[in-house]
Amino acid sequence: MKAESRAGVICTPDPRATAAGQSILQAGGTAIDAATAAGAVLSVVCPHMCGIGGDALWLLSDGRQVDTLMGLGQAGHRLPEAGAIAMRGPASAATTAGALRAWSLAHDWSRHRWGSTMTWPDLLERAISLARDGYEVSGNQAFWQQQRQDLIRELPDLTALCCDVTGRFFTEGTLVSRPDLATTLAHLARVGVADFYQGELATALAEGFDRLGNGLTREDLTRTRAWHSEPLGIRYRSGTLYNFPPPTQGVYTLSALNALSYVDLSTLTNGGADYFHYLVEAIKAQLRQRNQNLCDPAGGTLDTGRLLSRERAAVDYAAIDPENAVPWTEQGQPADTVWLAATDRAGRTACLMQSLFHDFGSGCMIGDTGVLWLNRAAGFNPDPTHANGWAPGKRPAHTLNPSAWLGDDGRQFYFGTQGGDGQPQTQMVLATQLVDYRRSVDEALLAPRFLQGRSFFGSSEKLKLEQTISGTVASDLLRRGHDIEWIPELSPFTGLAGAIAVYPDGHREAMHDPRGDGTALSQ
């Protein structure tokens, strides 16, 4: 359901997180405070999607200026004991976790720029309580457990996370607790989250790394940083569209929409064959470029100014044949995360993305901390000569890239989604629905979607269409050369997205994706 208010609103992929954020807004907290409390709860009740052993990005806005905070871990200064990076297991847990560095930077922003008086105990209280006293396993977690049965059986830490003492998978509604994580969160609330990187907890994590053999050290944790970065932006229709700079794929989301700015989509039938053809062809070109070039800007040669120039957009637009699809030969890169956002009474908005990279991350708990570590190292290209090849201290290419659009007329839209390759594709649908077709938040989230490439479960690379798209449209796309595969109506394969709209008259709307269990609430 959509939440509407002239005060604060919040939406997250889990009702417990939404409620935690709402309580912070009602207590006078800022949008950053609400998102932090909600993100902490998600780190407990959505262990398959995110956690404090992962990465995080923040998009912050006061309605006039957009800022981005980036908490992305880096490779250690030595490879795992296995000698190479793997997709799962210890050899995939070879980058540090930047989420808590980003939380800390956002907390400072909230206190010193937005006037918050909230403390870490205030923000972590609900998460600690759920981890200590127990929470019910969500339907989403139960679904992912069934999809990853073989992986969970292979990795003992995941078996302990997802199964009872007899080895049976938890079912939806099962009450579980995570006492080790509760202890860790309570410690961080008491001494501050910096302890994760340079205190007692950092020492415990480093000892866990040694036993795991993932190559990380306490020094690697200490060197982990979060930083403020100017967002990337393009003019899109009568406003500015913002996203994150490299090593995220945000530049390619913007590039695709930059090319589409040469198409007057408002004259095309919404959801028609021309509409989908232009969107699909625009993003295919950008995903090819991303796969070749996206990397840590500290060691690469990406020229974002050129990539986002009007001259480059004109070239990209000219390369789209209105009647013929370019063959898709890339290998898809599915991944997972959560997106959540809050707007406070003062009209300030905070969007937060948290990720373990793939669902369940590396599958490895670190020592007895209860912290499930990310497998972001698997995002490096296995070719050491590739721009995105592994190197000590390097950050891998990232899929996380939420968006914001600030209109010249005062309208504001904030949106994002999970889903690896699907993130820019679903964001294109949301951007065009909200901006070009002036749909409400709920109408935009209900709009039919596509997915070019693999879904989460290693399916085909075909163009997937939700069954709400008409057969006539599909036939026209087939005629143009698209290789089509149907997926169910409102399919979670297209990612669980969310959006907040802030209008000039003070009206706010928030909603999380009807394809999942997410909720939105008002202050």
C-alpha cells in the first residue's frame, strides 16, 4: 500500500524495518536516523540480503541539493589462502565491509548538518531487541532458502543460519534469534560503530579472518573508509537525474536515460512495443560498455564527463535502430541488495542501499560475532589484466546505484531496486513512468517491467517480459528481433523496488514494491 503524508514517510522491504523507521520519525529523528534504524533491523531480519558485514550507499537530499555517501570495502593486501577469488565461501570474503563506515558518516551528517540528537543506542535498539528476543522468519527468506538449498548445505554457517538443530529449513513464521549478532550490535551501540574497524570488535573479526583464511587482516579493516562524493547528474526532461559515480554502475544507468532524452517518450504508447524497444536497446548498449570498462576509478581511466555528455548521448541514440534489436551476447550478472528510503517532516530525504552482493553473501560468519560477510570480491573480473581485475586495496565494480530526480517545478522522486543487471533496467521504467508519463508512485511501481539477461537463478539471457505486457506488444518485439521469455505478473525477478515522491505543495508519497513484502508508513 502507498503511504501519503504532509509529514514524514518511509518505505522498506520489510514491515518490521518500516515500523522501526517510523518510530524514529515520530520521535523527532531525521530521515537519516529513520533509515539507519530501519537498515539495522534489515541487517537482522533479512540476513539473506544485507547486513553489517556488507557495503552501503547513501543518497541524501534537502530538496535542493543531492549528496552521496559511499561505504564500499576494498580488497585486502593479500589474496585468500586458496590463491584466487571464488564465487562463494572463504575465498569470496576477500573485501572489507563498508556499511558501518557509511552509517557512521551518515550519522555525523544527521547530527551536524540536520540537527539530530539521536544516539547509537536510540538507532540500534529495535535491531538489538529482535536479534536477542527473536523474530519471525519472513516469507522472502523462506523463499530464498528453498532456492539456495544446495548452497546452504555446502556452507556450515548458512546451515546454522537457516536450519534448526535437526537440519530442517526454517519455514515462514518460525521464531528465531541471533544472540551473537545481538551481542555485537549492543557492543556497537555502547562504544560506537567505529569499533568495528579499529577496536575490540575489529580484533575479534581479524581473528575470525585468520581462522577463515580469506586473506583479510585487522589492518585492512582499519584502512576501510566511507567518503562523501559529488553525485553524477544529467538533464532529463525538465529536471536533473542523479546517480552514484564509479565504481558503481550509476554512470551507465544515467547514460541509457541520456540517450533516451532524444526520444519523446510521451508521444509513444505507455507500455507499447516502441516504449520497450527503446528502453531495452538503450540499456543493452550501456551494459556492454559497463562489462568492459567499469572499475575502481582510483586505478582506471573512466571519463564520466565524456560518458554523460550530450555528444555521447546523441551517438548512443543514433545507434538505436527503431525496427531491429541488436543481438544480446553478454553474460548476465545477477546480484542482490535492499533499497529503503525516508523523508522527514522537514522535507529531507535519505535513501539507503545495503548489500552482501549475492544473496547470503560469502556464506561465512566471522568468528563468534554473528556477522555474515559479503562476497563482493566475486565482483572482480577473473582476468588480472582487466580494468576490474583484483589488486591489493582495490574496490570491485559495484551494482548498487539508486537514483533521484529533482524537477525544475519542485517535484522530487527518489527510487531504487535490488537486482544486479536489473537495477538500471527497473530504474529506467520507474524514471520514465514518474517523469515522462507523470504516473503516481503506486502506478509507477505497478507498471509492467522487463529484464534483459539472467534472473537471480541462472536462467536464460533472453528478454524477460512480465505477463501484464500484451501479446500484441510481445509479437511486435519478436518481429524486431528480441528473443522473448515470459515471467509472471508482478515478478520478483525484476527486483524489489521502492519510490518516494515529494511534491511542491508538501504532499509526500511512499511505496515499496508490490512484488514483495515491503511496506510504507507515514509519520
